[in-house]
Amino acid sequence: MTEVLFFDTDCLSAFLWVRGESLLTKLYPGRIVVPGQVYAELAYPGVSHLKKRVDNMLTRRELVIWSIPVGSCEFELYHQLTVSPRAGHPLIGKGEAAALVMAKKYDGIIASNNLRDITDYVKEFELRFLTTADILVEALDKQLITIAEGERLWQEMLRKRRKLGAVSFKDHLRHLKRNV
């Protein structure tokens, strides 16, 4: 089975804010899953226009929305992560928790920029993850964008207060020791 990607709110919205969701659908056709909690977060005032973009993707069957069944083992873990974490473990957001739980259940990949919040859980659950930066590098490698286009997207994302870990796409590539 092809691995699915479970997007948290921050990673998905980084692309939605800059109208870059087509990169996701080109890179991961039929593999994009939005947890119901992430979809709900996109309905909050001030970002509900992002939910409309997801609705359009849903209509075009470019992604699916999955929910965690109440009363399931997954729901118990989700509750633990968001309400009562074990000693020494951080409390995390609903979107991140839902993406983690689903990636664990379905042996998928979590797409998240909130590494500080999820790193311990990613290690504990032996999950794979991608960040917005990783996705942009993959788009560059597959020649879906140029370095200049990646830089433009990066700067637009930064203007929308997305935390990407570097001041520029070129700086990120240099950090990876890639030719820029």
C-alpha cells in the first residue's frame, strides 16, 4: 500500500495560505489525509477561507478527511495526548495529536512543522514525518518548482507567520549542503 500523509493544521495551512496546495496534490496524489480535528481548526474565524480551499480539494477528490472513532483505542491515545499526557510528555494540539494517532494506526507519515511538540512522540511511535521545508525540497527535486519559486513560496509562508526553521529557502538548501 502507498503510504498516506496525515497533515496537521500548520503544515497544511502553510500551503493553503500561499495557494500552493497544488504542489501537495502533484507530489502526493491520492495520499493526502486531513484529520477531522484539522478540518475543524480550519473553520476558526480568521482562517475559514482556508477551509474553503480544503473543501475545493475535497470536491476534486484530491484529499480525504478521516475521523478518529470515539471509544476506539486511537481516541484514547488522542485524549491522552491532548488532555492528560503521561508524566514527562508534552500536551499537544488537537491537529497534531490527530495526525500522530492516525499515522501510528495506519503506518503513515505525519506532515507537521511543530517538531518541538511532536518529536518525542514521533520517536516513541517510530513514525516518519515531513515538514513544509521537506515538501518544498521534494518539489524542487521533482522539478515542480525552481529555486526561485521555492524562495517565493518560502517568503510568502514566512509573511503568513509560518515557522520554517530558516530565513530563506536558499539558506535551508545551504544547510542541507545542496547546490544553490
